[in-house]
Amino acid sequence: MPGKFDVAIIGGGVVGCAIARELSRYQLRVAVLERAADVARGTSGKNSGVVHTGINVPTGSAKARYNVAGARVFEQYCADLDVPFVRCGKVIVALTEAEVPDLDSLMARGVANGVADLEIIDSATLKKMEPNIEGAGALNVPTAAIACPYTLNIALAESAAAAGIEFMLNTPVLDINGQQGAFELETPGGTVSAALIINSAGLFADKVARMAGVTRWRIWPCRGEYLILDKSKGGLINSMVYPLPPKGGAGLGIHITPTTDGNILLGPSADYTNDGDDVRTTAKIRRQLLAEASELLPGLTPRDVITAYSGVRPKLNPSRIGGFGDFVVEEVPEAPGIMHLVGIESPGLTAAPAIADDVTGWVRERIPAKRNPGFKKKWSSVRRTREEELAVIGGLIEDDPAYGEIVCRCEMVTRREIIDAINNELDATSLNAIKYRSRATMGRCQGGFCGPRIVDLLIEHGEEPESITLNGGDSWLFMGTTEDLRAERKARRAKAQKARTQHAGVK
């Protein structure tokens, strides 16, 4: 693993991988160091997938600039990477007549930020657009969209890897030494040398900055829980449904968001935590999410929920102490040669292409490089058979019978798709690595049917059963074979019997 690189990117989230993808256009030696067993395992893979228009960010801020620039290219960005994208629009709802005047100021901010086609609508028009939604009026934002966040993150990483970028998974950075042109990054696997560093460590960007002697930032982790509704409820809304942003809150409030795969998300909550890895889900928040979402969409019940998840946002200035935390995209005087990306929370997904473009320009100013002939603008990781026409599927099955075998019935994922997911560019083989590439185990039964079959395919692929994990690290799924366990149990019983006999002999 250790080696010398032009650029070391710390963090395999969507921004880090977007930068890696942009840099892969050039003949540069680039390494991405990711502490998890796969990319997209942090904030970037655990959000609502909203492609924000820029209506909710302060005019003139870095967030607004990157948000609007990213939104402008996002649809083509997803098309190039074969990532699901739907321009479903958004309504920001005033629940009461007293809230309706607040829609004007929200619209004014959107216009100032360059958001097109905004319109304030009354309750009757809202009801025509969203028959199941209750509200006194709304701001209609037709240009808002959704994408699949983890699919985008993975596609960026795998396309970059295919073009020559080196990904080092399970590789946390422990310390940074040296200076511009000769940095040394200490990792459990050895020292990685790089001329330039890009700190895109998300929730841990402040800690990485401190390794390099920069102490000016502090990240406040804010955990947000989501509920996922069954696909049978997918038709309840036509667009994203948001409340007016809570005054002084930590986010945009609990909203109702369709996904590109036909589910509905409720969330997120907002709870500050001292642990950036705190991704618990709780019964208390589950009840809260259902209750608050039901104010907009009456009739929701706990039985509509198939699972829950949470993500943690890296806030620079928590709302509990007041103020606005803007994006930091900066090389600071006390650490030349390191680009710090700090506080990249929402709308970080939308902003990723624009941030990547700026940071790539920063690298190219310092290290001129020729174009990489191995870069491919178009990229596709795993073919989604369920989205194909029947005639196309028939042809696929003729060429490869594995397309005719359904492994995950809930999500209609074929054996071929699972095999392709296992053989990914990053060599990530945990069950979650397969899940986020293929959608297997994401349906109503949450892997009850397909989980064992995926394990069988991993074993066919050459994985030892005892090495198979849920999410990398020590999240092993199996202790050993039943024969091993029987032998171990028999040995324990014999040892206990011998001890009892010896004890009886002493008496």
C-alpha cells in the first residue's frame, strides 16, 4: 500500500470521490485514503438524496455558490455515471395561515440565489398537486430533484479507480508530517507520501486539520434519523414535501422525500452527539418522525415503515449556539499544500461537482499534467435489470442465464447483478458493499430471503465464510461451522465434567 503520490485525498465520501474523478482526467498519481471498508459509508451514503436548488442557503455564501453551480450540472453528471436522477420538484408547505407570509421571504432568497421558476401557491393549488398533503399554502420549487446518493458516490469512486486512481480502504490517517511537496501520512499499513493533500474527511475533517497543525475549526456532529416506507406507499406524494424551515433549528425540518427507487423517506431528525460514528436509530425518534410527518401527510402508521437508518452531519456552527456555518474550501497559511474541506454538510451532495472542479483547478495550478487517455466520461457500475424493457431482459438472459435468476425478490435483483457487484473496482466484498451496489437486501424483508444466497455467491467467489462481514472490520457474520461449534461444545462439556470429578475427589 505505501507509496509516493502527487495527491492524497483523505476521505471517500461524495466530495472526495468527485475530486478523485475530476483528477482522473489527468496523468497524476492520486490516492484516496478511506478509513471504512468501502466508500459512501458516512454522511454521503446516509442522506435523503435531494438535489437542492439553493433556496435555503444564505445569499452570497460559499454554500449558495457551490449549491447553485452543482445543481446546474447535476442531471448531466448523473447521466454520465448512470446514476438514477428524477426532477420531481418540491413544495415547501406552510401548515397554517400564520406561516404563509414566511413563504415570501423564502422565495426572495431563492430568487436572489438564482433559483428559477419559483411560485407561491394557495391551498387549493397545493391540493391539486399533492392530494394527500395538508397545508395552507406552499412555495413550489419545480427545479428540485432527487438522485441516489450512495450510487453516485460509488460510481464516482469506481470510475476514478478504472482511470487509475488508487483507493486504499480500511486506511485511517493517524498523523501528518512533512511539508508541501513532501508530506507523509501515517496509516496502520505504513507511510503514504504525497506532494499535496486534500482533507475531505467529513465528520473528522477538523481532526485531520489538527494533525497538520491547523486548529481553527471544530466539527459538531449532528445525527439525523430517517424512516423508510414500503414501496406500496410510494404513490402518496408526487414531489418532495418540506415544512417551512424551523427558526433556529439544526436543519430544514422533518420532510417527506420520494426516492429514485419508489420508497418514501421521513426525516431527518437533528440531535447533536459527541460521536461522529453514532448512527443509532431509536424508538423515540421513530415516533417523533411519524408524528411530525403525519402533520403534512395524515394517515401514516408504524406498519408502513420497513426500516430506519441514520446519518451524521458535520456542522461547523451548531444552531444551539446560534450562527451559520458556511462551507470551508480553503488552503490556509499555516499549512500550505493542503486543501481543507470542512463543514461540508447539506447541500454537499449537490455541491460536489462544483467543489471538485475548484479543487482540481487548485491542484493543476501546482502540478501541471497532461490529459489521461484512460479517462472515460461515461461510466456504469452495475446494470439495473429491473429498469429494462422485457424484450431487452429476454436478450440479456439469452446471452447470460444469470440475468434470468432472481436473487432478491423484493427489489428484483438478478444473480448477474450480484456477481457484478461482488467484482467491483474497489474489491469491497462486505454484505453492505453488495447491498449498496445492487439494492439487494433493501426491500420489505430486509435480506431475509436473499441474504443467504448472497453469502453463497460470495463463497463461490472465493471468500471464506469466516471472513464474510456485514460492513467490514470485525462485523463478521459467522463464527464457524456447526461441526466446529459441536466439537467446541463437546470439549467444554468434557472439561467441565473433569473439573466436577476432580472437585468431588477433593471432597
